[in-house]
Amino acid sequence: MLRVLTLATLFPDASRPTFGGFVERQTLGLATRADVQLEVVAPIGMPPWPLNRHSHYRRFAEIPETEVWKDIIVHRPKFRLVPRVGGPMAPAAIAKALLPLLHKIRERFAFDIIDAEFFYPDGPAAMRLAEALNLPFSVKARGADIHYWGKRAGCASQVLQAGKRAGGLLAVSEAIKRDMTALGMAADTITVHYTGIDKDRFHPVDRAAAKEALGISGPLIVTTGALIPRKGQALVIEALRQIPDANLWCIGEGANRPALEKLARDLGLSERVHLPGNLPHEEVAEMVAAADVMALPSASEGLANAWVEALACGTPIVISDAGGAAELLDRAEAGAIVERDPSAIATAIRSILSNPPNQQAVRSTVDKFSWERNGDALFRHLSGLVERQ
């Protein structure tokens, strides 16, 4: 029996049901194995008074410190967070808040390993906790945790330290593995761990009927991801000027929403650009399956779940050469890798719209992705670290 404590600052709760959904899905898959016992610690950062009265943080006040979330025991302790400037202090603050809790948990659940689900701040926090408890730990790199935190002053050294002290590391793509080794982590400690995909939820549909059910006519382009500059929604909005009659739905929420709304107004595209916010997973799947193209020209990625989900729906993608893009787009039917330029994005989208690929041919791109494979690989990785301890 493998006993796992999953540490994840990206994990859903009642106030954020879609937050860190990819971490949740991976964790659920591992937890359902008969040879695994698992609990989750999902710490929540709270600033000191009076900042904790801000609406962004006030919503966390009612979240229970321990609950059963989709049949998994999830602990949600609070730790001291200093907004904007507190990034370098976060791992130590998390470890300080969690260590007494982990001692208490171990009195009834003697977990064998700490599995950190994001490299920062989870990784350095897991390092401190694992060393205090004399346990092995693993850290998974997903993209921004390496590309942003791995280069930020006060944080980069902690990322590297955690990477060197971990029993083993995971990377969502070969590209992220290369980026990790470039920071100084040993390649032989890093295992590429591709995401899974729910192919029952994300699957091809009759696009015309799906659009009609959604009240949409004409070509449909979607983006899925946080509304932040790195994801490149602004580039897709600018590209829309060169794609007559198409509608763009930017699914997600984030700080860049006002700028995107203003850009759409300034370009006279407000009637064709829609920002519905975060949607339940089922509605995201329906929208992506109905779309003719999913566009996501990110500045950086690991191997985006949004890419895999779109392809599973038979929807071709137009993406930038970020992270594991070339590992995924291995056939013409799947879409195109383009420069982060509105004209290049528009040209690729128009090409797909003029000659739509077969949906099943697009879907076959992700035959190698499944949550079963993901769970089996994670089990082997964690079990191996425990055996070597």
C-alpha cells in the first residue's frame, strides 16, 4: 500500500470549483487505486488584517479546514501571505503553518511520501516538510512554475534547491524537462509525466448542431485559459479583424479582462468577442467541441491541458511554439504552430476554416494521453522513491 500526502496550492474549493482542476483530476485518479491511500493538503494564503477583509480573500473564511472533497480528505490550512512582495517568503510560511498539522495527520495516517504538485511555492515547502519528517518528496513542474518562479529573484534559488534535494521530479513535457536541466537540475532525476484526458467528456460532436444549441452561427474560435497576458488572448482578438464573420469566445477569468474588453471595443469587435468567465468543465467541453478552432498563442507553457482537451474533441488548435507544442502537434490535421503575431494566427485559422480536418483524425493526435496511463506512471514514480528511501 502506497500512502501519499499530496501538497497542492492549486486545488479546487467551494469558492473556486475549477481552480487547479488538472491537479484535482490527477489526484482523484491516483486516489481511486486499490493500492493507494491518499490525503491532500491544499494551503490557502491569507494576508494580515485589514487586507484579509478584501473580497478576494474574504471568500475563504467559510472554507472548512478539513473536509471530504469528492471522496478525498482535503486539509485547507491558512498560511500568512504578503500580496505582491511575499513570493520569496511563501514556502517557509507554508511549511511553518503545515508542520504541526502534518505531525497530527501522521498520528493516524502514516504517509510515506509528500507529492508536491507545482514547483513553486509547493516544491520548496515540501522540501522543508519532508526533511523535518525524514520522508522522501517529489515535485512536478507544469510550466509557469519553472518559466516564471524559476527565474524570479528570491525564488529561483529555492526552486533549484528543491529540485536538487527531491527524491525525484516530474515534468509535463520533454521541453519542460530541458528547461529544468538548464536551471541546474539533474536530467536523470526528471521523468516526463504527460497529462491525462477525459475522453468521455471531451469528444467530437456534430458541430453544426452544437453551435445551433448554443445559439451561435458562423465560424467559432475559442480560447481556454486564465485571462492573463501570457496566454495571448489579445493576439487572437487582433487576429479576429482578419477573419470575417467569426466569433471568439475567451473562456476563463483573470486580471486581463478589462484590457481585453477595451481592446475588443477599440477594434469594433465587441459583438464578436465574448468573455463568459470561468465555466463548469461540462460547459467548457461543449464549447470546445462546438468550435472550429481553439487558439492559444501563449508566451510560455508546459504542455497545456487546454491543447489536449481541444484535440480530444476533434478541434484543431493554433498555438505558439511554447513548451511541448512540437511534442503534441505531430500531424497536419491537428492544427498549426505559429508565431505570436496576429497576422500569422489569422492566416492559420483561415486555413483551417477553409479546409476543416476530419474530427477523428484530429482526435487520434491524443491517443497516447489518458488518465489511466497518467495514474500508472505517477504510482510507479512515487513507489520507486519510497522504495529507495
